[in-house]
Amino acid sequence: MTVAAKLQREGRTSWPDDRLVAESLEGNQQAWSTLVDKYKNLIFSIPIKLGLYEDAADIFQAVCLDLLTGLPRLRKPRALPKWLMQTCYHKCLQCRRRAEKHVPLGEEDGETSLTNGSLSTLPDDMLVQLEKEQIVFFETPPRPYEEIAQELGIATGSIGFIRGRCLGKLK
């Protein structure tokens, strides 16, 4: 049985962040895996949005390492998504700065729109956009199609089709 299947069977994928954080701090490897799996799309989305496709995996690893070492200092587990976005954004800035130091001769001035001036925090508009995107993808526990159909006033059978089209457009 795979780890994901075992976690799903045990219901850990629906655990709230405070429980996942507490279990991870106690050394529960499955809780840690679930926590990382829960936020991997959020972490990867930031370097992708900033055009750092080739560095996204390295940035992901660096953010996960920071999460591992910083988890004991996390005061409010509900603030974890914002902390991850800020940390990831800073890692992206560092990656971009390192790349700028190694600009080959012949390119223009090497200046990019990402590092205009001294950006130290995630821009508010990007933060709002990322939070909205995560709301689209994550809802714990997942809502039944019947409830969504009733709220939207559409047929239950059309939810899956509409969802598929939306996800296709988001890709």
C-alpha cells in the first residue's frame, strides 16, 4: 500500500494544519509528508509565476528545508500558507539575484522586473492572487457535489464537467 493510500485510509489528508504541524513536530513522518503534499502546489506556483521554471524544484526543496527547521517556531499554524508564500518568494528573489551575478557578456544590463529596487515582501496583489488560487484548489474537508450544485443552482451531474473545463483553463 502506498503512503498516500495509507494516509487517505487513515483520514490524515483532511487533518487541519495545527494537527499536521503538531504531529510533524512529534516526528510523525506521515504527517510531515501530508503537510508537504498539501502545500506543494502552492510552493511550486510561485517560482512558476515568476518564470523560474528550471529553478522551481530547487526552490521547493529550499522552502521545505526552511519549513522543517522553522516549524518549531511557527506560532500560528493557520498562518502557514502565508509564511510559505513569503518564504518561497524570498527564495525566488535570492535565486534571481544569483542568476544576475552570472549574466553572460553581451546581454543588456541584466535588470529584471522582479528585482526593481529592494523588494523584501511579497507584493500584495500577488499575495491576494495566490491566496485566491489556493482557495480554488483546497477545501478541507472537500464539499460534496450535491452541496455545490445546490449552492450554484446547477445540476449535480454537470459539476465534474465544469470543474474539468476550469482546471484545463487554469493549466
